Amino acid sequence: MKTKNRFTVAITGMNALPENPAPGISVASCLRKSFGDKVRIVGLGYDAFDVGLYAEDLCDAAYLLPYPRFGSEALFLRMLDIKKEEPIDALIPCLDSELSGVIGLSERLLSLGIHTFLPTRDQLNRCHKDRLPELASKINIPYPEVKALYTPDFFNFCNYEGWTYPLIVKGPFYDARKVFSPYEATAAFNDMVKDWGYPILAQRYILGEECNLSAIGDGQGAMIGGVIIKKVALTSKNKACVGVTIYDEAVFQFAENIIKELKWKGPFELELMCDSEGHYHLIEINPRFPAWISISEKSGQNLPARLIEMTLGLEYRSKFEEPETGTYFIRYSNEQMVSLNQIEKMIAYGASVVDIKE
């Protein structure tokens, strides 16, 4: 077990768009609340206006990364440069689009002393949106039919294949919209292709209540912790802006069956829909913490803190207490004041060091 008095964690996903915030700020908040000044947090972003990079109560330093489309080698070279300035011990990637690249670099990052706790490439591929029906069928769990699309023509003739509106249109990484007509579906398709590329997914709509679970897979088939929220209100991007923690043994059993089959390693989020008969359907598996993960700290299961303890071999309790229920989160937008000097440094140098703490 490590006994370091201080350690450094780099966290990606530091944007906070009101309609679709990334998880990085919530992850950083959980680490700060658990470890205080014992942890040095390095925020990593892709845009100089990623607001979390300037949250001085969370990030001790901040750096820009090359976008994932530039490839894993560009990311590694950037991490090599950052490592020369920051004694990074662990990296928590928080965006779907970067997971594949970071997984491919995990051994090279470890050679720099940067630890990760991530699934294998095969595990990641098995939970891709267009491959979930295969996984669901293997372990006999309900899952709404999905079609991978490269043109929007399907939306005009889907009724001939037994599909009815409304249905859900999804991007390969982000975005999900309920649409009620071929016109709306085609518009959503075109928007998502522009933002995320192909394939775009059409999924049958299930009427019911949505709940999400986040936990950590230990890589051996066991699930560590588990916090469930019921979505109370949604944004236009189908993201929860109000949610409440609940407890449902059926959801835990559902999740444990999936993690046992995948032998998942690392954080994850399950999106489930409970139909009118009380049956749960798997909607998505997200291979990282959700943006609402800060509620895990309030409910007594600080999952990002546990992830770092597992990543760095720190001492931790093998089991959490049952999470508290009835805790709400209400998402709101706020303004972060940033000086011109800070913005100029981030644009010119891709870095901003708030306070070097030894």
C-alpha cells in the first residue's frame, strides 16, 4: 500500500455546458472533498474556455490536450510534456471519445509513472452502443432494438419494419433525442453526424421511468459500490438536470450481472428504463463516471475517491455502506470569472498553473 503524503491526479472532461456538462468537475470535487490538500489536481481540457480549468478551488494546474481525432501519439507526446511539469500519479479520463486512445496508451503512461484503472479494449468494444444487443442477448437482459444508420432514409420507411414514433436517435458518443416524426429524426441525424460522425443509432422508445447506476468494476467480475439516481427532470439533450438517489435491489442485481459478464475494470454508468410492468431495460453503458457523480459523495459512497485508492494501491474499505437515499441534485448554470491574462496563457501555452504546492 502506498503511504505518500501527497499525490497528483489528472482529470479530463472539464467543460460544463449547461445542457450537457462533462463529468470532470464533479470528479475533481469528489477528490477534493475526500483528500483535501493531500491531492494535487491537474485539470485537462480541449478548449481554452473549458470552465473547470479555471476553478481554483478544484484545480491546482490546468493544461490543454490535442483533440482525440489527432490520435493517441499526439496525446502521449502531450502527456509527456505535462509530466515534465507535473508529478502526475494517476489519470482519470472522463469522456467516451478519449477512452479508446487512453486504453491503448496505458502501458506507455505507466512507464511515465501515470497509473490508470481502465477496461480492456475488448471490454470497451462490447459495451459500444451498436453492440449492446449482442451483450444483452448473451446474459438474457431486456434491451430495446437498435439500428446503426449511415443515411437518414430509414426514418421515412421505418414503419414498414414495425417501428413506430416516437423513437430515440443517438450519436456514437454523445447526444440522445426523442423524435416524433421523420422530419425531426432526419434533423437530429444530420446534427449528430456533423458533431460526432457515424454511425448514428436509432433505438426503439420505451415508455417508463429512467434510472441510472454508477459504480466501479474491479476487473475480476465484482462491482464496487453503487449509487442509483432516478431522473426527475431532463435537458433537451436527455441529460438529468434534477435527480434523486434511490435504492432498488433489482437494479443492483441487473448491474452485477453485466459487470460479472464483462469483468469490467474501472468506473461505469448504466442507463436503465423501468417500463409500466416494473421490468428494467438496458438503454446504455457509459464507460466512465457520469456528470452527476458528485452526489455519490453526499450519499456516503465517494466513488471517484475509491477509484483513486484502487488505482494507486491506497488503503480502502472493501465494502461501502448502503448509500443514503432521498438526496436530490439540481443542476444549475453559473459564471466563472477569468482574467484576460489567464485566457491568454491558456491559448498561447496550453497551460495555467494556479499554485504549485509542494
